[in-house]
Amino acid sequence: QVQLVESGGDTVQSGGSLRLSCVASGFRRDSYAIGWFRQAPGKEREGLSAISSVDGGTYYSDSAEGRFTTSRDAAKNTVYLQMNNLQPNDTAIYYCSARYKPSTQVVVSPKVVLYDYWGRGTQVTVLP
């Protein structure tokens, strides 16, 4: 069973940075994508980024492009989301998620409906 555990959420001042971690385990196939999502109070869950387990290829949504970077450490079974220049509207619960994909398929725009496995989330709060 795939298990995902997020950590690293915190309260920071506007302009600050955080690095979130997602420890992912239990995969039965080698080819999968790890996505990062967030959900603010009263809003729908929003996809931020995706990274491929095969080649480390990435995809970023418009919300994440330029400020957020996703990376992986295969030896630690961990995927990261580095977030810079955080603003109050980045306040949300951040989730990592996973889906299996064909090994030849590139990562695509992270959409909730595509992902089958979810962590419990980690809270990020950005103060003005």
C-alpha cells in the first residue's frame, strides 16, 4: 500500500521560505508521479507541481512556476517542495499525492482526479 507522509509546514512571515518533505513508500511499480497540491479554507484543492520517479522530470502550475521547486532524493524515498517568497495567499494545507504512470509518459499538469494516493497534509501559514 502506498503511503505518503508530509512534513515541514510552519508559520512564516511574508517573503519567507519553507521546504516541505514527502516520504513516499509502498510502490509496487517503479514508474509513478508525485504531485504537490494545496487547499486553502473555502477553496478547491489546487495542483502545484509533479515530478516523475523515472527521470525526475517536472511540471509546474502557473501558481507555482518561478517560486516553488520540486525535487527528489531517491535514496531517501523523499520528494521536496521548496517554496520561496511566500505570501499570505499561500496559506493552505499542503498535500503530496501519488499516481502510477507508464514509464514513457511525461509528467503532466497535476489534477486531483489523476491522483490515487494522498497524504494527510501539512499546514503552511504565511503572516502579512
